[in-house]
Amino acid sequence: MTLRSLMQAGPAKANELFAKLSETSDGAVKTRERLFAELKAELEFHASLEEQHLFPVLRRNPETKDLVADAIRDNKELRAKVSELDGMAKNDAIFSERLSELQKVFRQHARDDRKELLPAVQRALSEEQVQGVTDKMEAGIAEAEQAKQDEAEERRANARQEREEAEFLARQAELREQQDARVRAQTRQIADAALKPVTAMAKAVDEAARQTNATFGAEAGRTQSPALALTNMFMWPWLAAMQSAQQNGSTKARGVSGMEEVIALGEEVLEVGKRTENRGTARIRRFVVETPIERQVTLQSERVVVERRRPVSDKVTGEILTEVTVEIVETEEVPTVEKRLRLREEIVVRTERAQRIETVKETVRRDEVEIQQPSRKRGSQNFLLVTTEG
């Protein structure tokens, strides 16, 4: 790229952002904030390129020294207006007016660069100096683009990590919900199984009570029958306990002979997931290094040598006694230097994926049961620890 194209690339991008901002309405606050942030960064970057790479060269040249002060003053005015807009609410009624003023100032600044600064630079500086400034500005642009790409990659990596963490937490919550549902279902099954025999026995006792009342008559019906009294005495506390166990789900009912109770034993299951973490960003920057080189070259020169000598004979062989002029050109070889570009080396940047096996150590819990049974001998008890293996 030439210096002119580099100097015009920044204003072109800024004018595009100016146009997009002008099309927004006062209600599009978020869009205005985003576009203005991009415009501010573009204007600052364009001014910084000139101040870092172009102005130092122009200061050393007497013909362009005065142009630097004017350009710095224009940059200062441009930064002041940008700062004023930055502190203003983007839905303010005068935002568009101030934006138009900033655009006029920037257009005048770009016009001065195109009509005054660039022609003066091309007249005052040599081709080598112009190319040096161009190379440095290209390197600055490439470095800025690489920084933007690194920042975007870091944002994508952070977003991917947050998404994976959210998915992991959601999965853990789902697993806990499933486990709680299984526990509640087992509790209901245990309560239902314990209540079925008791309900059947209560129905049988009620049937016997009704038959007894029918036998004894109305008088016997006015008093509590022995069967009904037996039911109230033995079965009602049992039914109350079963109903309390069904409601709470944590208290296990004690059954009579011939019934069974189920105690659920749970355990924790280790589930190992994985997520991607950002381990750092590798940055490869290309820059220009100037190395002095010396070469030796053999040069030839031809000079005119005039000498007088005595003729071999005095016989006249040519025209004499007339005016004669002889011209002989002296030559000398001088070194010429030309530089050409060639591809010296290629740097290939890529990512390689490797796999490894890592052992995860954690502690899980599980329920155990201790069984205490009375011994046949009086005064002694046997203890039995039962371990369940999942």
C-alpha cells in the first residue's frame, strides 16, 4: 500500500460510521453507543498513526516542519469534540447536531491532509523515507488488527466457558431433581405397601362388627361392640402412625408380625464432566528490522593519457599543417544499488489438539445399615453390620 492509500483508509472507515450514526434515531441508545465507540476508536487510531510515524519525520525536514504544528492543533480540536460527545447522553436532542459539527471538522481535517500534507510530504521526503513511514504505519495497522482479533477470540473463549459451566450446573440440577423424584417415589411405595395389610385388616374387623350389631339388635347397636372396641384399641394407633408416615415420608412404620418394612439405602454417584479453559493467547507480530550490509564491488575507469614521442621516421604519411581536434571520452564505473523483495521464510500458525487422561479423585457418600437383633439367651444381643455394594 502507498502512503496516500493508508492516509485515506482511515477517513473512509470514519465516514462510513458517521453515516450509520446519522441514520439512527434518538431511541436507539444501545446502537448509538456501540457505533460511537467504534467511531471514537477509529478517529483516535488515525490520529495516533500520524503522530507516531509521520510527524517525527516531518519535524526533521525544514520544508514540512510548520505543517506539523497545524496538524497537531487539528488533532487536538478533533479529540476535544469527540470527548464532548462521549460524555453526552446518546438520546439527547442535541447529540445529532454535535455529531454533524464533529463530522465537518473531521472532513476538513481529511481534506487538509489530502491537499496540503500529502503533497508536501511527497515533495520534501525521499522515496526511501516515504516508504519507511508507510511500512511503519502498515505494521501499526496490522498490530491493531491482531489485537482486535485476540480480544475477540478471548471474548468467544470466555463465552464458551460460561456456556459450558451453565450447562454443567443445569445437568447437575437435573440429576438432583431426578434423584429426589426417585426418593419420593420409593417413599410413597413403602407407605402404600405398609398400609395395604392394615387397611384390609380394618375392613375385616368392621365387617365383623357390623355382623355382631346385626345379631345383638338395636340395643347392642347403641353400645360399642367388642369387635369395634378391639378395632379402636389395636388398629387406630396403627392407622394414625401409617397416615403420619404417608404424610411425612421420613418416618418408617412399624409393622405387626408377618409384615415387612423397607429401608432405602442411597449413595452418591460420581459424574465427571469437562469444560474448556483459556490458557493464554499466543501473539505473533511481524515487524521490520533494518540491518546495515556492506558489499565490495570492482569498478573500472578509463582516462585519457597524452604523451609525446619522437617519430620513427620523418616521412609524412598524413595530412599536416591543418587544424585537427580529437575528442576522447573518459569513463568510470560507479556502484548502483537496487533492492528487490523476496520471500525469505514463512511462519505457519496453527493449533494442535492433544488428548490426555487425568485421574479425578473425589469422595462419595452412601448409606450403611446396622442390624441389632435380640439373642435367644436372656440379657445378650447380637449386632450385625450389613454393607450394601452398588
